[in-house]
Amino acid sequence: MAGGVARSVDRRGGAPVAGDTIQIGIAVDIPEPWGELLTRRRVQAGDPQVVPAHVTLLGPTEIPVAVLPTVEEHLATVAAAHLPFTLHLRGTGTFRPVTQVVFVAVAAGISECELLAAAINAAPELYREARFPYHPHVTVAQDVAPEALDRVYEDLADFSAMFEVGAFTLFSHSGQTRWQPRRDFRLGG
């Protein structure tokens, strides 16, 4: 999903759709210069997922195109009910051996991300069975060779970034293109 929160994009007319459904995701972008650095590090690890650095609030979810306006209204309500907050990324973690993932850890802003994710997922149109409990993080390597996972884990162990989160972004995906930002939702209205 894409970097930077300075956008005020609304691409309602041009969102990629496949048939009667659309795949969406919701995330907090990691701003520059950190977003590019973390994205580049993921690519260097050989990760086939060319996804700009982000903290996921709602993972890839397929919904009927017809409910998209309702979902956007829900997201606007969620955003208005939550204040901007400081997100501090620091150090690395891993989900191994359960999944082959290395991530940059969220050191502060965890509860704010959890509250946002829970509020977003409260919409019946967005409900999906979770494989794992929600854990805010920034994936920097996934499903690559163990040596590549180890290298990223070590290389970013001292990583630290602190920034204000003023919005989250709705992304869409058609399956044929990369994730595209659809609309930003400003926190606090």
C-alpha cells in the first residue's frame, strides 16, 4: 500500500474493480524518508510483495462494489471518532516459526492502531475471520530465504522512526495492478 499521508485523494470513479467485487485494504502509510527506506529494504530481501511500507488496519478484503459507499461512510465515521496520534517504530521482530515474516515493531501507538483496526472491522461489510490476533507492525520481509530474513532482522534492529499519524488510507486492488490509494480518511474529522 502506498507511502505518505499528505494526499487527499478520492478516486471513486477510477478504482480498479473485478466483476461485481473489489478487493480493499486499509493502512497507515509510513511517511518519507522512512517509507522508502523500509520498502527498498523489503525489495532487497527478495520479497515478491512490492508493497510500500505500511501498518495494516484491515488486510486484503473482497467486498461487493455496491457496498463501497457504505464502507466509505463507515471509515469516515471511524476517522472522525479517533484523534491523530504518534507512531513510534523501533527495532525488529519476527513471527517465525509460525509464519516467515520479519517486521519493524510498533513501540508506541499500539493501542491507537488496535482501536482503529477494531472500529474499522466492526462494519458487517468488512468482517472476516482473522487467522491471527491483530498485531500492528511493518512487514519488511516475508516468505524469503531464511538467510534473507535473518539479514533484514539484523540490519534493521536499530531502526527507529517517530511521526504523527493524521490519517489512514483506503486502498483497492484489481488483481492486475498494484494496490492503489483510493481515499484518505483524516483522523479527528
